[in-house]
Amino acid sequence: MKTYILAIDQGTTSTRAILFDHDSNMVAMAQKELKTDYPHPGWVEQDANDIWAGTVGVIYEVMAKCGVKETQIAAIGITNQRETTMIWDKESGQPIYPAIVWQSRQSNSYIEEWKQKGWETLVKEKTGLLLDPYFSASKIRFILDQVEGAQARAANGELLFGTVDSWLVWKLTNGKRHITDVSNASRTLLMNIQTMDYDDDLLKLWNIPRVMLPRICDSSENYGTACGLFDHPVVIGSMIGDQQAALFGQLCFEAGSLKNTYGTGCFLLMNTEDQLIYSKHGLLTCAGWRIGKEKCYVLEGSVFVAGAAVQWLRDGLKIIEASAETQARSQQLESSEGVYVVPAFTGLGAPYWNAAAQGAIFGLTRGTTQEHIIRATLESLAFQTYDVIEAMRQDSHLEIHSLQVDGGAAENEFLLQFQADLLQCEVRQSFIRETTALGAAYLAGLAVGYWHSKEEIKAQARYGKCFIPSSNQAKQEQRLKGWHRAIEGVLTYSRS
């Protein structure tokens, strides 16, 4: 009887269930969109019960699509949108407030208060993160303050906090397991990055009762069975945040290996193995995964606007009809002829971290055409990626030989060739687009012996097209000089 790994990929905009076989083939997928609410400017919320209902639906749908029975599922792996915060009643299982999504800024007043008290250095040393409403702690504090009596109930053990992974495992096990993994816990602003356990000083700072927090586990482990869905016991074998899952799915197992997901923004992660590196260049230090005694740390840098800049070309400027046409139109030119687009529509992320920055176009002349702007916009994705990777190089002192890429814009061959030229290293497309789900599947399979080692998994490695640098370094340095002049112009304007 053929068996499969079932991966649940619970993302910000949709929930997917994917079945993988032993050869890493994607056998079937089911997907359901997720409703998001914006009750006030800057607030982003979802319904935890909708997340659960959607998860149940796609699990049953993907099994029905290919006639797979529950007895054929060797394990379930879970990967999820990180930092999204839920608090629910331990007895009834009902959320006491909508899930606050990672993007939401509604808890920013707490962050500003803590910054004024000078706690940024303490938080960075203990967590590897920045003080920002992006992470879970201020969202927990917000809910406990908003809901009458919630603080006392939390202290009495009546309420539970969890990120999406915790919520799904709690539901799948009928409330028997209240757990999370190190990758998700490291994004809460409550976990000490060195001990990989909750930190008493941080809990006191946020006034968050330890009793409401999930136990921190490995990323690949037998957590128990999904008794909430199946009659046959199906092991839940992995929990891991989506970006770390993609790093694992891209087989970035060695120090210095890194991946970039070209999505709405860019998420770059570098594996530093057991070396804990505090960034001096605006990057985050997080747990990658933990498997038994093996600890993996990562450096992470986020670019706020990547694929969203291409959407702007389509929906804002209306100079393209579809993203796919940007490749051919960019290739009509030998270069962008000094035109630079800095798509700082929501500020600049790593390594600049300037929330006040606004987008700009530099180098316009009477000869500038739509194609110049299209090409310069695609180039901006590569320039921003270069800046983050250069910060990683300086922080880690590790050699970078190749970059693994996935995400929608990773289909654009012009972009990937330009990226390879800029970095002067190989850029390799993923063979399977769903690398996030694949990473969760690999970790679940390792937990139950479906795969016996990372070496066995790596032996199956398949890649898409590989892009080799085709132009000299001096030419790229000239391009980078112009890009950094454009960045300085944006930063100068933001300070004025």
C-alpha cells in the first residue's frame, strides 16, 4: 500500500493541503481562500474558527481528489503564517478575540512605550528580534487588555495563547496538545534565542502569564495523533513557520546556504547551523528548526515590496496587463539606461529599516519609455535582495555560492539572470513551487521514519533552471553604485 505525507500550509491568504509521495512528488493539492478583515486603518484580523474550518475542508478535499484513505497517510506536517496571534478558552475552545494577523499594527502603542523605556537592547539580546508590533507579544498584550477579565483568566490557566501551528494542533488533537515549535516560538518576542525557552524577564516585561503559553517542542517530532479528524491514528510529525519551512524544503541544510522567496515581498533566510549570530546590519536572528540535539539558527531579512511592485505596474500605472509580460518587455532593452525604481511603498525593510521612506523613480529623461520603468522595477527586486544578502555576508563571514529561489516572481528568467549577475553566484529555481509545504512534509516524514535522514532527502534533489553570472563584476558594481545613490535619495527625502 502506497503511503503519503500530508502537508498543511496555512498561509495569510489561503489554506492548502498537499499530498507528497516518497519521491517528493506533489500528488494532489486542495486550496481554500481565507477571509481577512480590516476593522480600522492598520488593523488586520482573521477568524480562528474559519482557519480551522478551512483546514478541515482542504484535508478532506485533497484526500478525495486522489482516493487516498487515512490509513495511507504516514504523517501530517504543518507550516503556517508566523506571528499571527490567537487566544482561546481552554474549556470551550472558543477564541475570545479575532486572530490578530502578523501584518497588523494595532498593538504599536505598546511598542512605542517600550522603546521610550529603552528596552530595545534587552529585547534584541534575548530574542534576536527588533521591538516591533510584527511579533506576537504586543498582540497578546493587546487582547488581554481589550477583553474584560482576560488577564485574570489567563493567570488562572483558563485561556491559551497560540500562533496558527498551536491552534491547529490543539484542534487536531481535541485539545490534548498545547504546543508550538522553536521556529514559531522564536517569533513571539517571548523566547530566549539562546536557551530556546520562554524568558522570565520578557514575560514580566509584557505581563504575560507563562501558564497560557504552549510548550516549545522540536520542529520534527511525534506530537500525537490527529484524533479530531480521523478514526485511524495519524501522527502529527512537524510544526514549522512558513519561511523556515521553505528553507528546509529548498534543502538549505549547510551553513551559508540561503533561499529567497519572491512573493509580495521578499523573505531571505540564511542557515547558520548552530552558530548564533546577532546582526549588526538590520537582520533578524531566529530559530530555523530543532531536530533532536540539532539546533539550526537563521539570519532573516525582509524586503517589504517585491512582487507588489509588479502589481503596481499593472494596477497602478496600468502599463502592463499581466505580470508575465514584464520579462519580454524588459529584454527589449540592453539596460535600464540609468533609470532606478525604489519601490518603498510601505517604507524600506532590511537592512535600512526606515518606515518613513516613500517610493521614487530616478534617472528619467525624455527618452524614458514604459519598458525602462518595467525593467527598472524588476531590477529593484534584485537590488533589494543584493542588499540583504550583502548584510548576511558581513554578519556571518560565510561564503555564498548559490541562492535558491521560489515564489511567483521566481518564474521570471530576466529577473533571475539579473540577480545572478548582481550577486556573481548561481541562482537556482526550485523544482517544486510548493517548497514551504514540502519542507513541512520532509520534517514530518523524518519524525516517523518515512525518510530516515536529511542525506536521503537530499539524494532526491531536483532543481529547476540554474542561472550563471554572465556579465563582469565591474559592470555590476557600476549598477549597484547607481542603486545606492537612489536609496540615499529616498532616505534623504524621508528625513526632510
